[in-house]
Amino acid sequence: MTAVIAPFESPSAGTDIHPSAVVSPRASLGRGVRIGPWCQVGPDVVLEDGVRLVSHVVVDGHTRIGEAAILFPFCTVGLEPQDLKYRGEPTRCEVGARTQIREHVTIHRGTVTGRGLTRVGSDCMLMAVAHVAHDCQLGDHVIVANNAVMGGHVTIADHAVIGGAAAIHQFVRIGRAAMIGGVSGVEADVIPFGSVIGNRARLAGLNVIGLKRRGFEKDQIRRLHLAFRSLFHEGGVFAARLAETRARFGGDSLVAEILAFIDAPNHRGLIRAELLPE
């Protein structure tokens, strides 16, 4: 069957569009954009400089793909959300610079009942068959491994790592540099620098490997350990442990980040560690 090729009369300098690609004449393409075979680009799409669509990629809706991002075969970005309340409103989707979207990944645009925007930050990698639902917000340098999925309205902060086949419940928040173990079911919020694993996920400790890889000093990690133990491994009511931790360690910037995360309004509660035996 012969492809129907939408005319594109004046591409930007250096742009390379394969003859089999279907590109709307209303799409905005930056310099050096490469669109491979059998791709489809909708009328409200913006592809910034150096974006590459390898092949069989669909980008639609009010979607912006950041500079030098790479979209691999059979991924779809900016399509309608899987929300029965959606009525075709012009909600948006954004992918940051240099992010890699691997094979069969799906990223849906936002909803008017949410933020109206689904956003994946810069320098991220979304591995094959991952799903980013409507109104999710992913920070920069986030890694989402194969087959990981998230419900709507999930927030994932910078440098978090989501293990393969993990499932994140809608409205959950994942803190900065947290680690979600593979095949984990995450039903509640995960503190910054925390490490959770299991079905249902439990807070196993701090993401020490991630902290070391990102250059945190030994004294910083030691103070985080002390605060973590105070919060999650001491006896008594959690509110009392929270107040005690704030008094003892609240002056430390990393501990303060955890405390601010706990203090912020949330919808899903907090994943906590099991108390150590006496």
C-alpha cells in the first residue's frame, strides 16, 4: 500500500524527512531534525533542533520534543490520555532535551481535570515498553526501566530510578534520587533518597549507591543515615519521631529536603520502613 505523504514545503535547514513519513505541514521543525521511515507527526507538534525520530514513531497532540531528544521505533508521544472523562481538550505533552524514549514507550498528554500537561524532563531514559500516564511529571535525569508503568498524576523528582516492571499508583510522589526496585508495587509516596522494594513496596533504606554515584560526601550520607534511623527505626508514634528528627537534624539541607517532602500535602500517604526488632 502506498503511503499518503503530507506536504512539507519548507523544512528548516538540515532537516531530513524520509519519503514514507507523514508530517503535517503545520508541524514546527527545528534545525537538523531527522524523521525516519513510517513516522507520523501531527499538526500541533514542535520538534526542536536535532530531534531524531528513528522509525515508526507517532507524535501527536500539542506536544513539544526538546533539543536532541531521540525517539525509537514504535513509541508514541502525546496521544489521547486513557481517561474516560477526556473530551478532546487541547492538553499538552512535553519531553525535555536529550531524553531517550525507547521502543514501544507510551507517553499520554494531560487532562483538564489534572495539570493539563504531561512532562518528561531532560536527560532522561525511558526504556522499552514503559508507560507514562496523563498528567505525570518526571524531572531531569530520571531512568525508567523496561515495562515500568505509572498511573495518572504521578510525580517523579530528578535523578530517581524506577526499576523494571515496577507499577506506580496514581498520584504517588517519588522523591529526588530515590530508587524503586524492580517488580515493586508502589502505592504511596517515597521519600527523597529512599529505596523501596517489594509487592507491596516497603522502605528498605537509603539509596546509598545512587548517593555515592552523584558525589554526595560521606558525612552527608552519614547524617542522612542517622536521620533515617530516627524517623523510621526508633520506637513511638511517627509524629513524635518526626518532631525529634526535625529538632536534631533539621539544619542539614538533605534531611530538610526529606522533611519538606513529608510536610507537603500528598494524596497517597508515605511508604515507611518496618521497625527493627528490639
